[in-house]
Amino acid sequence: MRKHVLALAAATMLVGPAAALAQEAIMPALVYGTGGKFDRSFNEAAYSGAEMFSMETGIAYRDFEPQNDTQGEQALRDFAERGFNPIIAISFTWEQAMQTVAAEFPDTDFVIIDAVVDLPNVHSITFKEQEGSYLVGVLAAMASQTGTVGFVGGMDVPLIRRFECGYAEGARSVSPDITVLQNMTGTTGAAFNDPVRGAELANAQFDQGADVVFHAAGGTGIGVLQAAADRGLLGIGVDSNQNYLHPGNVLTSMVKRVDVAVYNALMESHHGAFMPGLTVLGLAEGGVGWALDEYNMPLITPEMTEAVNAAEQAIISGDVVVHDYLADNACPV
């Protein structure tokens, strides 16, 4: 598969004069992951990107919220049969569905987030979640008073393990002896939409001494952050900036720019510049990072800012290479 790297721009798509003249009337469609459109996390970031595109261009889009793991393929095929183009799948859980449906509709352009489908009409967009997770691990270790931090994942798959491994590596770069507790919520897509279970897992970790818990669990993570706030401890958000949910109790958020990835993918199609292949977005490309704003600024000391900025630059320069769980399905820390 050809690999290309897409530079992100928060609200602007740069295209050449020829591409600008080649704008096409498109009918976009989105199929979200099972966590729901308004999960305040991964899916909602995709929705925000589509909304940004629609507001700027006046082009409407359709979307669908699957309720279980079997509805993704049906939704993709339905949109393709009705002439929607491009069609964006917002979840690694639709990898096999995309493989099947995109092959059936070779003249339709497809985009998939968080998975790789090697077909000539599919643009795959993935992120280096381990890099952003490393940074929030640094912050968690520096904020912890107990020497124990936690992680709550959604569906137990290698992609979510990538978050956990990067987080643990970042925490242990600050404090080699720190304890990193971890739990996964489940083994199906429903694991991303269970805030009650998220709160239960977070509280169990708090009971074991954790005072900072990072979640990579979509809507389930709302329960993690609520549990942290209820106990006067710290949570760490994911994908979207979730600092505002509980000011003073969300240490930071590991931001994953799904919004900009969706926006740019739609703009490419709008300008007749759809590009199949693979886009990989890490710290260097602005695809992941950590959030600092008025809601968490009192929690972040100058020393923490200095340490996390130094870690970011070391990763971008290559002086620090964060282990990728997907490379060997193992976490060395």
C-alpha cells in the first residue's frame, strides 16, 4: 500500500489552483462507531469535523449510528447503493465491513479511521496514539501523590492496548517504580458505551491507591471522569478535549484530531483530490497531543509543562521512540 502523510490544518484545506477548479458535487456519509455520535469523545470529534466541512461548503451529509457490531456493514452498503460518496467509517470495528463493501463498489470513495484497508478506493487514516498517551503518562506521574495511576480501556483490542502501553511508558519515564493499574471494559463494541461500568472500574482503581486515571473508552470514559470528580481525584480524557467536563478534576486530555482528519478527507473529495492509501498522524503531524486550557491550567505546574514539552520534542526528533503495541502485540514496560 502506498503511504502518505497528511499535514493537518485546524480549519483550512490548502489546495492548488487546478484542484480548486475541480470541485465536485459530493454526497458524503458517515458511519460512526458503536459509542454513539455524541460520546463527547471519538465519534463526536468525527461529527465536529463533518459539521465544520458542512458549514464551510454548504454541502449536507448523512450519518448513521450503529447500535451493535453487526450494523456497520449494512450501513456502508446502504449508503453506497444510494450513491453516497465519499463514505467514511469511524472505527476500527468496521475494518472487515469496509474490506467487503469497498470491494463491491469500486467506483465509490471510502475513508476508514483507525484501521488499514488496502484497496484502491480506500483512504485509511491511523494515529500514533502511543505518542500522545506517553505525554499524558508523563503528566499523570508528575501529578500523582500516591505513586499509583490507572488506565481504563474500552474494547480489549490491540489499538486500545496501544494507548495503555504508551501511557505506562510515559509514566515510567518520570518514575520507574510507579504502579500502573489497567482494566479493559469488554470485548465488543458495547465496551465503548457503558459509563456505569467505566465508573466502577475507575473506582476499583482508586480503591487500590490510584489518584489519576486515564481512559481510552469513548462514552464509557464519561463514567471514569465522573468517578474521579466524585472522589476529588484526577481523570484524563481522550480523543476530544474533555477538560471542560469536570474543571479541576480532569488533569488533561489526550487529543486525537479525528475532527481534522474527517474535515480534510471531505475537503479532498470536494476538491476532486481524493487520495487512497495510508495517512499516519502522530505528534510531528499534529495528529495527537495533550490539552491545556482554562479548565485544567491550575493543575499543570511550570515543571510539568517543561517536562511534557521536552518529551514531545524528544519524540518528534526521534530521540525517544515510544513503543507501538501493534508492532508485536506486547508492552515492554
